[in-house]
Amino acid sequence: MSSRGGVVEKPLVLLTEPYVEVTDAKPLERLKEYAEVRVARGTSEEVLAQEVKDATALIVRLAKITRRIIESGKALRVISRTGVGVDNIDVDAATERGIFVCNIPTGVNSDAVAEHTFCLILALAKNLIEADSRFRAEGWAIRDQLWVRNIDLYGKVIGIIGLGAIGSRVARIARAFGMTVLAYDPYISAEKAESVGARLVDLDTLLRESDFVTIHCPLTKETENLIDEKRIRLMKRTAFLINCARGPIVKESALVEALEKNMIAGAALDVFAVEPVRPDNPLLKLKNVIVTPHIAGMTYDVRVKSMEILVNDVIRVLKGEIPENLVNREVLKRLGQK
């Protein structure tokens, strides 16, 4: 804390988005004991490069935190993200500046994302979106037209790409529905897969045999465009693709073409190649697609729990301590700490 004219000034914590309502969140109220808390006027690079100049800490959800923004934060000591992935933060730039980058540990939102995934799977299987809209518009008469597209989950095959905390939870839910579970994950053992009721297979086999393909792996250089034209062609024409992980894992242009040509039955997407999504994105206009705006892991319960975790880490940094959920541990060497 600094002092000006005898008045003690608190460090500034900048929120890039109003993640939890400031007046409603107990964690943020506790943070106000240590710092001034302010929500940025916008999330563009231009705006954030100005807003961050006096900030000691930056709490970010989806805003892209570039090198320019980081270098503008002369007093910046910590960037804390309200999620697991930090692909929207230039971690290398932060490390070079000796800035901590923190996240929410894996597993905090696993139940929420798994439940959202199955909500989408059920909506696809039961044709809920069309049934609701047509019933409202056309009345009871459409009842005899809709049943033919509804399917059961029991006995179907679900293929899970990525069997971490979320993928494992999805596998357990799928087993409860009586589904056969296949999984592709080069980083886990067959024993781990078996423990959640899944059978490990290669990716091509998973795509060929699954009635539902759901993605739960992180976005890396290896997984970007993992599901491209070639791999979509391996899927059954009756299969559905669900993505609640990261948009760029699926090559979006290839998915659009497949949906337009009915190469697969449909898709449900919570994430997109470019976010925020442009209004002219063709996926928003296709009837065989269900879309949600990247909300799978953002339940009220998860938001409060996540905010408690990241506020604790921000307070640790403000007190001169090392945060618990540190992503860039190599920054400790730069700061001369172990």
C-alpha cells in the first residue's frame, strides 16, 4: 500500500469482466479489505492496456491478455484466471516480467462441465430444441412428426476425447445411462480408463464406432484442429459431436461443411474457434446445431467457489507471499525464490 497526503492508498485489483456481481460476492468483499476493486470499461487490447497501468492484480475470465497489456501494467504482480486454461494469457510475457499467473485448479468445475455436456447430449438425442420451438409454433399436431428423430442413450456408444477430471466424470454419467464408453487419451493408462468404465482406443477407432463424440482435452499445439475434415469423415452419419472444451480443437470450417451436407447428424457446441462469436457465424444458423455461449463451467456455485480460490491467491500476492495455484512456476527463479 502507498500513502498520499496522509491517506493510505490500497493497491488496485482490476477485473476484466464482471465475473461475479461485485455487490453480491463475499470473496470480493473480503478482497476489498486489501485492495480497491474495479471492473474494466471494456476487454479490447486498447482499453485494457490503459486500464491496467495502475493495477497490481488482474482478474480475467475470457479477455485476451496480450504482451502489450502485460507490459503496460508497470505495477502488475499477478494475473489470475477464473478457469483452468490460460490460453488467453501470454504466460511467457508475464514470466519475463516476473508476474505470477494463477488459475483455478483442475476439478473445480468438472461436475458443472460434465453435467452441461450431458444436458447437450440429451437435448440432441431427444430433439428437444426443435420439439419445443415447433410445439409452441404449430401446436399438438407436430407430436406425430417428431418421434422419428428421438433416440435412446441406452446401448449407444459414447467416445470421450480426453479422460481427465471432466472426461472421467462424463464417463461415469454415461455408464449410468447404460452406454458403452470409449476413450482416447494418450496420457492415461488402460487401468485408469477401466476405473471409470471406459475402454481406451485410438482416435480413429473412437470416431468410427461412437454415436456421440465429446471433447474434453486441453487446447495445445497437438490438439488444435484435431477434429478436421479427415477425422469428421470417419464418424457415422448418425453421430453427434459435442465440444465443451476449446473451440479450435475442432476445425470449424470442416464442421460447418459436415453439418450442411449431413455428413453427421448434428453437433452441440459451448465453445468456438473465435470468441466472442460473430453474429454471422454459420454455426448459429444451422438447425442441426445446439449452441451455448461458453457457459458449461460457469454455474453460480462454480463462480463463487472459483472466486474464493483466486481471491485467496491474489491476497497472498498482495501480502508478499507465493500463490498456491501458480501456473508459471519458472517465474520463481526470476524472482529469486524457490
